[in-house]
Amino acid sequence: MAIKKKFLKSKPVCKCTFTLPKDAAPDAEKVTLVGDFNDWAPEKHVLKKLKSGEFKIDLDLETGKSYQYRFLIDDETWENDWQADDYIPVPEFSTDNSVVCC
């Protein structure tokens, strides 16, 4: 499932729904969304665990920007968004960050 986006006509805001599928973290108790939009602070955006086993969160992001982000599973495992708009290499950590374009 791709990131759901809804652009508001009344103000420069994109309502984004981020989803981590159950397959990505089948035994997870807690998933947080960290990225440019919250200064990479894991305590700011905790996803809600659904009965289906998916984790989900809705965020309002400013339009006209791209944001790097990742999921943090149980405060120890990093996971990219399998349906991100793009990916940016992070050589110092030998990984990529997910990107959402608003």
C-alpha cells in the first residue's frame, strides 16, 4: 500500500497516512515514525497498531517539500517504507532513507 496523500485546498498541507505492514514487523509491540519532520525524535510519532497487525499514523506535512524518514521498530530495528516515493542513500550508516514528496 502506497502512502496515502490528501492535499488541502484551503492551506498548504498534505495529510499523509504512513502504514507499516504486518509482514515488515510481525512481532512488533511498538513502531515509531522518525524523520526530518520531527528532528528524528522517536518519541514524537508512535504508530497505532491495528487489529490486522499493521501499524498506521496520519501526519500533516507542508506541501512543496520532500521529507526523509524511517520506521523504528521496538526502539531497536530500523525499517524503510516499502512504498516510499523515493530513497536517498545515507553512506555513513550504509543504508537508505525513505522519502515522501508532498
